Amino acid sequence: MASYDRTFFDNVYNHAFPVLLRVVHRIVASREVAEEICHDAFVKLYERIDRFPDVDQATWWLLRVGKNLAFNYSKRQQRERSAYERSSSRGETVSDGADETVMRNEVAASVQTAIDELPKNLREVLVLSEYGDLSYREIAEILTISVGNVKVRAHRARARLQKVLEERGAI
Amino acid sequence: MRSEPTNGDALSALLKTLPMPNVQAARGRVASRIDSTLSRRNHSYAWWKRAVAVPLPAVAAVVLVVGSLAVVTMSGFLPSTDASAHVEPDAADALDIKVHVDASHTADLLDWLNEQDVGNVTIQLPDSATFDVLGEPVLVRPEELLIEPIDPGEEGSE
């Protein structure tokens, strides 16, 4: 790799890594898997680093690839595990004995489950928006859809999530 | 910028309760893994799979040369048609035919040439050929020129 490409790769890494990690982590709900997917996505980026005119284009492509890898992993997991296994093994460790912590973990698990139950087209917009802190324009670039479509999906995702959480008493 | 449903702040706050990864720690771990993967891949990458940058003019030149060679080569293999086999007398002057003839069949070639109605024929002999002078040189008119085969029995008699 030429030194220019290496510098460009490093710039993309520094710029995109936090966003990619947060988005992927929210989809797969596992630190190890999220880091593995980030690694794979950046290696893919490295293989075609000379195709991107600027950091933004590379970042959007990277987020698209990372998001797809994460959803593929999540889909495989859903097929392989029963609902009980998913809920019990998901995410962060539960319970240190304090009631407040237990309650917080239960709420978090409930929110995570509600996010997972969203249709993929709504879920990806919600995750990119809420956990990637990306603008609607950036999400539109990543998903290759219109900004208006992003707004509609974001609204529907939040409305559906709120309804589900209200029904389950989380809100 | 975002459209918020009712009670949207509560929802946003709830979404933020989910545990987030430690970005700084993960950044270092993933970076070192990427470096390890890339360095391993660079070493094991077969040379014939590597991309090589070639200047466009060089590619164009190579394509031109190969194309020209292909045309020249293929023209030698094209089947001859009746039209191309027939050579008009006017065009015979421009015809350049190379025929390699064994020395023992030189007489046959001369006989054949005598039978053809083709104007001037130039025979290019090998550069390395050496000939002995036989008899006396004479001047003849082109129309009177008749090439007769040499009787092998007469060779060296003078």
C-alpha cells in the first residue's frame, strides 16, 4: 500500500471506527462480534481503498458493509438460537445483586428486544440515527435511498418502538 | 432535523440506556488485528495475483504491436480464393513471391518460369552462394533471352 493510501486508510479508520462500532454493536449486541465485524469491514475497505475519492465516501461504504455484515450475523443467530437462548445470552452480564442494576438491565434487555423485533428497513435507520449519530442525509447515502424515505422510516421506527415499549411497560 | 413522535425524549433517553462499547479500548484492539491481518496477507499474497500499474501509452503500444503481428500472421493462413490466385499480367511486376528451391531442382524451376507469361522475373540467390564463371560473357536482348537448363553431364567439362 502506498503511503498516501495508508494515510487515507488511517483517516477513514479514525473517522469511522467509533460510528461503525456503535452501530454494529447495537445490531449484534456483542462486543467480540462487533469488533470482529469492524475488523472484517476495514479489511474489505483496505482491499479497495483506491476507489474512494474522499473520507466521506469511504465511511458511507464502510458503514453499509459493516451494517450488512452485522445483519447477516444477527440473522444467522436468530435462526440458530431459540428465543429463550437469545434473551438469556444476549448482551451484557446481568445482575450484580443490586435491585437498581437488575431493573436497569431488564429495561435495557427489553429495549434491545424491541429494537430487534423491528423490521430490518426500520431497524437499520433507527440504529444508524440513534447510535451512529448520523444525519438523515448521511443515512440516505449509506442506505442509497432518498432523504425523505429516511425520514419516513425513522418516524415509523420510533413510533413502533414507542408503542411496543409502552405496551411492555418500559415507558 | 429528526421528526420526534410524542414522548420522543423519553424514547431517546430509553434508547441511550443500552450499554455502549468502550470505543477507545476497541479501537486499539481492532487496529492491531487489522495490522496483523494485512501484514500476513501481504506476505502470503502470491506475486501473480498482485496488481501492477502499467502506463496507458505502454499498454497502447503493446496492443498495437500485437495486433499488427496478428494481422500479418493471419494473412499468411487465409485460404486463397480463385480471385486471389489469378494474377493479372500488369500486377505481376509488383508480385513478390519467395520460393525456396533445392539446388537439384533449379532446372525444373527455370523450365517452369519459361512456360509462364510473366514479364521480368528476378531471382534472388543466397548471399553465401559462389559461382564459377563458365564461357565468355555475351550481351543479349531481353526478348531473345532464353534460359536453358544446364546438362549436368556438361558441368565442369570446360
